[in-house]
Amino acid sequence: MNEVELDDILKGCIARKRKDQERLFNLYSEEMFGVCLYYSKDYTEAEDTLHEGFMKVFQKIGQYKHKGSLPGWIRRVMINTALEKFRKHHQLYALGDDFENYDDINSDNIISDLSAQDLIKLVRELSPQYRIVFNLYAIEGYSHKEIGQMLGISDGTSKSNLARARYILQNKVKKYFYTSSSIKDVK
């Protein structure tokens, strides 16, 4: 799609034309569903977040300033929608110092044997509190200060929840690897 066509779609969305809203949704819904999945416990919740997010996109499309990419702006709306849903239902608490200075165990060989789908599945098994912080830090690239501001928590709480998420994920990866290796050995 060229820039003129996209600009026409944006103008139509600002004018609340359903056909243009549908076109914008069809252009970006698949990519944004993937973003919503990172922050959701299951497909149904991700679909709800996607639809709520696009409703906000259509309401706020006039605020898009053409600075940065449109998909980046829509992604940000989706993340904010997921975070709003999260904040309604969950609170984050700081963990003890034992996880603040947690050192990563070298698991490169184990992780290289995992498919992306398997790794995403393991991340989605994290509790919502750990999953949100992990995704914001590891996938979106936000700093602990930014995460703290988004979630209304301290930098230390963000750090401790990330450390705990990493610890849990490493154990899940090891368990996955051990289980798959045992299955392969039996065959």
C-alpha cells in the first residue's frame, strides 16, 4: 500500500467512515493481535484487547501526528489498552532482595532448541504481573523507570518482578528441555 492510499484511509477513519476503519483494521489486525497475545493470558483475552484497542485507535486517530510509523503508534495504543486492563485486575509488589541481584544462568543451548512458539507459550504461562513486566522490558525495550511510570510501581518493583520472571522462565525452559530430551531418548 502506498502512502497516498494510507493517507486516504486515515482521512476516512478520522471522518468515522466504517469502510476505511475496516480497511485499517484489516491492514494491521494480524500484527497487532500478536502484540495483544504477549500481554494476554489466552486468545480470547487477546481478541478482546485487540478490539478494544482498535476502538481507541478509531477514537484517537486524529491525534496521530505522522511522526514515527503508523503501526508503531497503533502498537502503542494496543500496549496501553492491555496495560489498562492489567491495572484494573492486578497489583505488582516488590519481591525480596534475593531476586534483585539475580544472575542469569547461561542457557543458550537450551533456548536455541526451543521454537519461537514454544518460547512464547512459556512466557504466556507466567503470572500476569511477571508477564507484563517481562514483555515491556524484554520485548518492547522499556527501561525500569518507564515501566514503573506505566504501571504505577517503583523501579525496584519492576526490577524484582523481571528477575523473578526470568528465574521462572529459566526453570520452565530447563523443564521443557529435560522433558523433550527424555522423550527423544525413549524413541
